[in-house]
Amino acid sequence: MLRKPESNIEIRYLDQGLHRCPQKMPSLVQDQIEQVAARAGEIVLGYGLCSNGIAGVIASGPGLIVPRCHDCIAFFLGSCSAYRQALKKRPGTYYLTAGWINEGQDPLGIIENDYTPRLGRKTAVWGMKEELKNYSHFVFINTGANNPGHLRQIAVENANFFNMKFEEIQGDLSYLNKLLYGPYLEEDFIILKQGERVEQQMFLNYASQPC
């Protein structure tokens, strides 16, 4: 989440694992908004709808700028429309980025770091396979960050372990740059005034338009 008074940008982070329990997100995001509202020139969320994780969040004094995308993977594909096109072309795609892999949030990382300590290895593997049963491809988005070769290898290991096809695509960070610096145009962002609430329908209406 970002605060942008004039040319200064303050970045605030929430736990990456919240993507897996989106019901906890609205109150935590709202709390961060309230903390900066009195001194912020603009407040920009670094989240898409994210499984309704920001639904119900209310714009404070400076208003609220929200990326008009369902999934934050759009930040690495260049635009909301690029993400919709990719989803339409092949919905059964699991995307991996440098950030997710480095944080151990790829499926194999989740098995080892989260599920196995709580459930045991056998149940952990079974549970992840159930989560991924509707996917057919792992796609590594190469943005040039960190060590692409090492990250690519981990992505390949995921694909092989779950018996899926692997593909690597070039990332496009132009949407992420817009998130930081603007411009905040209607096709890419939802602009809320003070007191307005983030609603799921705001994203559904726009997503139904042709790409």
C-alpha cells in the first residue's frame, strides 16, 4: 500500500501470506489506510480484488486508488487487459514470480514450509495436489529480478513434481510502474472518493467488457 504526497512515496507492506486467507485482509488494509489518511496526498493500494480480500475497504480523506484487476499477477503482465487475455486463453495456469518463489510461496515451498510441519508430508502433498487439480501449466514470469536461472529451476521443479507443462514468459512491469507513479486512468484503476467502499461488482463490470 502506498502513500504519495507530492513526489514522495511511502510504501507499507502487509504479510504476503494474507493472499491465502483473504478474509483477514479488509480490516488490516483499512487499519493501514487510517494510519496514513491524515497526512497522505494520495493512497494507492497494491492489491487487486485478490479473492475479495479488499472488498469492503472504505476510502478515507484523500480517497483511494485501486488497481482494476482481480489478481496481482496483472502487475507483472503489463495491464489488466493482458491478464484477462491470458486467463481467457488458458485459465488453468499457475503463475510464479520472483517474489513468490523467494518467499517460499511456490507450491513446493508451501508444502515444505507450511503444510508438512502441520500435517505431515503425505497429507501435505495430497492437499496441494487437490488445490492444483484444475491447473495444467506452471508459467514463470521472468522480470529479470534476482537470479532468473535459479528461480526458473524452482519453477521447473514445481511443474515436474505436479506433472504439469512448464512455460516461461517475459514479464512487463509497466502496470507496476503506473501503480507507483501514475497516471491513474480509468481502464487501469478504480478511483474512490472519501466514504466510498470497494465492491466486487466494480471489478466484475469491467472484466466483462471485451479485451
